[in-house]
Amino acid sequence: MKDVASAAGVALKTVSRVVNGEPGVHPGTAERVREAIERLGYSRNESARVLRRGRTSTVGLVIEDLADPFYSVLGRAVEDVTTAHGCLLLSGSSNEDPVRERELIRTFCARRVDGLIVVPAGEDHSFLRPELDAGTPAVFVDRPPGPGVDVDTVLCDNAGGARLATRHLLAHGHRRIAFLGDRPSIHTAARRLHGYRAALGRLFDERLVSMRAPVPRDVRADLDRMLALDSPPTALFTGNGRITMTALRALEGRRMALVGFDDFELADLLRPGVTVVAQDPTSMGGLAAELLFRRLSGDTGPAEHLRLPVRVIRRGSGELPP
Amino acid sequence: MKDVASAAGVALKTVSRVVNGEPGVHPGTAERVREAIERLGYSRNESARVLRRGRTSTVGLVIEDLADPFYSVLGRAVEDVTTAHGCLLLSGSSNEDPVRERELIRTFCARRVDGLIVVPAGEDHSFLRPELDAGTPAVFVDRPPGPGVDVDTVLCDNAGGARLATRHLLAHGHRRIAFLGDRPSIHTAARRLHGYRAALGRLFDERLVSMRAPVPRDVRADLDRMLALDSPPTALFTGNGRITMTALRALEGRRMALVGFDDFELADLLRPGVTVVAQDPTSMGGLAAELLFRRLSGDTGPAEHLRLPVRVIRRGSGELPP
DNA sequence: TTGAAAGCGCTAACAT
DNA sequence: ATGTTAGCGCTTTCAA
């Protein structure tokens, strides 16, 4: 900037004014400055600007896996809102690992992101206290933070969705409905189990429940065990997209009623089409980001807790008879 | 840092030494400093550090769409390598828009990323010259840069893959093979057309070629037009994952031979399974990032051009008879 | 082993 | 309309 200033024969500050589009610069002078900028290939050093202004115009996003279809769509929605607000997005995958999650958040905070959007992996987020108190807002998406951390959240109606799915299968005559879900420590999995159980009432049978990490071999083993029972399940409720994939592969050939939580590409092209309870990851990400920017522009009201609706999409697999 | 220093009763520089793990600090002193850091909840301001040191420990990634399954997997691979090298990833979606691409790269450069990984959208990248000359390395993935920009590239064997796909269909008795590809301005699409054409030789018929943005309605219209020909195609070669999806939907019901470029989730569960020419986005992203870090650690050799192999995965749709 | 001082490139506050 | 000065929080250099 100094070089530009001397090249244009003006003071440093004038260059700064031009670069930032501040008023009060003679058009002729501005033109000379711009020309010098062009000639020298100058581009403002954002680090210095950040250091001086205290605002980085960046947002940090922590999700489970950038490559997961659900989360990458959510991330994309966050990106769009972030860009629209003139900010840059830093993102990282936690791999469902609380240690990595914390590390990522620490890294983001050291880089002084203006705000955080988090799909939490851990169950304790008290380590966020200092940052929150220091005025860095955070919004949690998909899952709430651990106890004692009161921030904005954007969740979906997990229990309600699970109830819908289960009732749907009940309505089609099923009485033995299995639930294949993720680890119970994951909030969404726990809530979905809850809704499933509530809908089943006294039909609930814990032998028809499997909750574990979505590793194909393990899920398949549990499913086989259930199918070998005296009164095996006639229908499946799968607790997330990845588990639905695994179950579909394990079921290969066998015609069995199935409703999955989370919609996915090609669900309509399988035969039968896969009936799902769909959330809207684009809305979730977008709303979370909007909430964050509302905080960044000074809103200090009490924490908001958005709960998005889900809907059943019938495609055939959920309407199969027992 | 100043506060920590006075809290610990030492000089600023000593705190700096402790924070950076520099040698030559008395263990007792270091302990006192660490304790003060803990107590005050101090965390180093990365912007200031960057300003002083000149290196940001960040890498910028420009891809077409963070939410696209192919690119999100590629991006995830880049993230993993970046993290392993202690760096943070900035990423952005270009939406296949050259203007947005350039804007993103400018933003990244203003933030002084140490290096760039780009899946280019535009055809002219001369605007990168100043950055490259200034020592910011760039690696292009999936598609090469425009003319005159000589940087490392990681591409796949597009023409070879298209030849494989076309020959596969020829070997199964097809003579009328249609090609549905992306806009010819996109390098991969052009190369795939080239391979397809080369494999067909005199069987090539331009009425069986459609190249346009993967908008379902348009692709479907072109397909319908071909099917209405006197001698309609008996097989389809689709030029990328999104077009494959569209074609599968358009074909619904109709049994027609199909080979798609790019593998995708559930290709094996459709009936018939979808035969594809598969690339490996994880390797592409990973190798590109490794290449970048090799440059960052001082390698100034001539630009490298990696070409990754592709392979046919037979699943049924490509083996259907005419 | 520890510290003092200079300065990275910019913007905010205050002249002129 | 333009310029001067101080200082953001850190690392580098040099000195003690």
C-alpha cells in the first residue's frame, strides 16, 4: 500500500480510502490510485486488515463429514448465506470425534472467526464458554449442545418423524417393526428411538432394536439376528441415510417393508421406491447461517430454538404389506 | 499476550516462546506462563501471527459445488491432507461460473492462502499469473487451466475412459450408441466426446450426441428426440454422474443399455445395476493436495501432470443386448 | 535464560 | 480533499 501511495504520489491513507471505497476522494486522485494498484498488481493484505479491525469476516463450520451427502448439502447452504453476507467459510470435518471437534473449534477461534456453526459430535461443550462470553456467537445444527451451553439451535423434529415413520408402518399392517439406528449417544438417534418407541407402545420389543455405528458388517449382523427370531420383523425403520443404504444392501432380494429417516438421491429409482421421512438439510443450514448473521448484526435476544418439520414421502417400500 | 506476560511476571517474548514451544525457557517459568494462559483463557491471535510471519497455513480450494457427491468427496480428501500438514482449508463453490471462480480465487489470495487447489470453471486463468509469480503455488484438478498457465495438474484419463465405455457397448453388440454429455466448453466433456467418437469410428452419428448443462428437462428432451429417430440408439453413454441420474429417470421403465462416466452410491442396487467408468475422487484430491504441499516445501521442479486411470465396473446395465 | 525494541500492513482518530 | 500518527498482537533481531 505504501508502494502504491508513492507510485500514485499520494499518502497511504488516500490509497486506503480508495481501496475501501470510502468517500471524500477526488475522482481524479482515485483514478490515479487505481491505476497504480493495477500496475503494481497490488491486493490488500487481509490479515493486516483483520488485525486492525478486529473482525475477520469469516465463519467456521464444523460438520461430521464434508463428504456425507446430508452434511455436504447443509454445508453448501451455509456457504451460500455466508457468501451473500460477504464472508468466507472455514469448514472442517469432525468425523464424529469429540476431540477432533474441539480441536477444530479451537483452530477456528484462534483464527478469530466471527461466528461458529456446529453440528456437534461431543456431549460436552463447556469449553465454548470463554468464546461465547467473549462475544463469538455459535449456532448448533442438527443436534443440540451439551448441558449448560445456551445457544441458538436448528434441529428437526426427530421424535415426531420417527413416530410418523413407525405409525406409517403400523397403518400398513405391521406389528413387528425393527429399528436400526446410530449410537444412542448421538442425540438424533436417541430422539428417533424415543419416537419409535412411543409410537409402538406395548408392541415395543427391544430385541428388534439395534443401535450402533453405521458399519455395514455390524448392521448386517444385527439384522440377520433379528430375522432369525421366532417372530422376525416384517418391517424396518432405519435411523439415518447411511444405515438405510446398508440395510438396503443387506436386504438385497428380500422384499421387506422399509421406511428410512433422511431422503437420498435415487430413492425414487429403486424398486420398490424407498419411503422416507425427509428433512431439509438446505433449510437447516440456511436458517442456521441466517440466525448466526442476525447475532453478528447485534441481536442479543434469548437463544432461539428452531425445530423444522419433517414429512413422509411414500415411494412403495413403506407401503408393502407384512 | 501482554496480559499473560504481566500476569506471569515475565516479558512478552517469554510468553511467545512458551506458546510456540521455542527452546531456552526455564521449565519453571514455562509452567508459570502456561498457568497464566489457562487462567486468562488466552489463545494466540492467528491474524497477528500471520501478519508478522507472512505464512497463513491455509490452503484455498475452489470446486464446482461443495454439495456435489463427486466434488465433496474430492474436497474431503483435500481436507484430510491439509489437516495432516497442520493447515486449514478455505473452500468455495464456483457454480461453474468463471466470474465467481475468479472472485473466489481473489478472495483467497487476499487472505494470503499459502496455496490453491482449483477445479477450474473458466477457460482463461491468466489472472493467476501475478499470484503464481509471487510464489503462491496452484494445483489444478479434474480439468487443466487455460492456455499459458503452466501449473501442476491432476486429471483422469477422460478420453481413455470414454473409449473403454464405448467399446464395452460395442462389444455387447450395440451399433447405435448415444452420448449425453455436459457442455463442450468443459474440458472433461470435450475429452469424453473425443474418446467416444474415436471408439465409434465410422459408426459415429452426430444426431446421437447431446452436449448441454445437466438440466433434467433438456437432457430428457434430447433423449426423446433421439429415441424418435428412424434408427434410434440401443445404448447410452452418459458423460457424468448427474447426467447419468437424469438419463436413468428419463429412461424409467425402458430397458436400455447404459454405461455412465463416474461411479455413484447405489449404482449397484438399481436393477439392472449401472455399469460405470469409475474415477477415484479421493485419490485425485489427495494427490493434488500432496503435490501442493511438495511445492510449499520448496520443490521448484517443472510442472507435474498426473493422469489417473479409470476402470469399468460391470453391473448389468452395460451388458444388456441391443 | 530472558528481555527490549522494531515492524509486519493496515485502519481509526485526528489533523490540516 | 488529503495527510499524519498511533497501534492492532504478534515474531524477529539483537542485546543483556
